[in-house]
Amino acid sequence: MSADVDFATLIGVSVLPNGGVVLASDLRNNIQFFDSLGRSTKTVGRNGQGPSEFEGVNQFLRFGDTLAVIDMNEAIHRFTLEGRFVRSERVAATAEQVHGFFANGDLVVGVKRLEQIPEGRWQQATEELVRITATSRVALGHFPTQEFTRLPGGKLKGNVYSPRNRVAVLRNQFCTGYAGSTTFRCYDRSGRRLWTRALTNALPVAVTNADKEAYFSDIYTVNVGSPRKMLDDQVRWARASVTFAKSLGVYGPLLAARDNALWIGPPSTDDWRRTNPNPLPERSTRWRVYSSAGEFLANVRLPPRFYLLEAGADYVAGVTKDDDDLEVVLVYSLRKQ
């Protein structure tokens, strides 16, 4: 099943029990529902600050029978799978990223800890993961993430394309791993380690000259309409001052599948591309799948020019682009070989 949808950039997609899909894109103040034939059935949400109202979509997540929209003002809006509004709440201002929800609705957020980054010397930062309940905040641990240095005057500078901490929130546990190593681990809801695994035959993916040029070309794309000389000056400054990592790391996103499996993707520049958050791989990509108990289940090969956004026991859902460079949502059935 595929659905041609008029949106800017797809933020998330979820396949519904009736075979339809629900979508969220970055420049809309709603989520859109489609049936199994790709026909629009309804939209939910609008601009504002009341029930079922929000300002843009920053993230779109699903846990159990709940859809969650995190808007540009760091508010979380919860809906049923049928699109009925449940409630809204605020995310703590210190939360840099919402990683997901446990089955009971508790929220897992990540906060980079940069206070100890020295001036003039690169140092690996840490990300603190926190579980937010209805009444409390529970620290889950600190985990290594990308490199930073502090410039004279106090401004922080990140090592572009450096490996990051990757996080997936399953029903009753979370999994995390620093992509600069082959190891990843899963923990229970209190932060107690459950198991550790290491990827075999996994090598770091080098940062290429094409990756670097894509970073600079984004400056022009993001600032379409700005004076060319100003952008040329900005690119010259960036070429002289930006520091690139040598490697993207060993693996990419960690994805919590609908059946509670853990999917581990290949390294990519996804996190860094300001103009193309859904970069389509030109070649087939391989994802490794583990059970929630740490058992290796399968290698899944996905087709070229397909960007994965959701996985289930027997399907994957994501996005590609048509001949007019418009995003198209695709749902594929998984086939065992």
C-alpha cells in the first residue's frame, strides 16, 4: 500500500490496526489519517493552544494504543489511535529530546551534559536519560555521546558527524549505545542493566568528502532567498572553522518496533542534515533485529531509496520520493528467505 500525501517533510508514520496509516509532517498543525487504499479520511489538530491544538510537529511517536505529538513549544499532545484527544502536557524545558514512552505512558527524555566541556580541547559529552512520570523525575543514567569543545567566550562547538548516543524505548525497557563502539545495552525502567550485546563484523563508516560537501551545501538550501554573497561568506567561514569527525560510527538509529523488537540501523548522516531529515539511501540497507530479551532474530534488507520510520512483526513503513521529488509513504510486507 502506498499513499501520495501533500506535506513538507514527513516526521513520522504509524500503521493502524485497520491497515490505514496516520502521518505527521513538520509544517502542519495536525496529523492526517488515511485508509488502507491511501485515501484521506480525516485530520486531527489545528493551530492553537487548546485541546487538539498545537503549533507545528517536532516529533511524532506511538506507544501502545496512543499517538503522541510533540510540538515546537515542547508540549506533548496525546491521542487515541482513532484520533480522539486525550490530554496535553508540558515537557521540561531542559529536555533536549524525547526518546519515547514506556507502555504505561512514562516518558524518557535525554539531556546533554555539557558543563564540564573544556575550552580548546575536544571531549566526549554525556547524555543523561530521565524517566518522567506523572509525579516525579527518575534519573536512568549517563551515557557517552558526541564530542564537543568550548570556544573562547564560552560558545560550544560540536564535532560534526561524530557518533552519538542512540536510544530506543521499548514497552518496559530502554536500549542505548554509543555508536562509536559495537556494544549496545538494554535496561529496565529504573535503569538497571538487563543485558549487553556487541555487533559482530561491524566496522565504522568513514565520513566522506561528499558528506562534508553536503553539510556546506545545506547552508545555501536552508537560506534560499538570502543574498548570495552573504551565503558565500558563511560557507567560507564554515570551511575554515568546522571540524569533522573521521567516522559516523558503527551503527545508526535504534528503533523500537511495534512488536517490541529492537531494530538497529546502519550509520548515516540523518541527524545532521538540516534540509533533508529523511535522506534516501541509494543502496539497499541492512537492519539487525533483536528480541527484547537480547536474542538475535534476523537481518532485514530494505530496498534502495526507502527511509524507514516504523517497523512491525511483518511490515515496515517509511518514505520514498517520486519523480517530482515529492515524498510518498510506503508500507512493505516482510518476507522471510
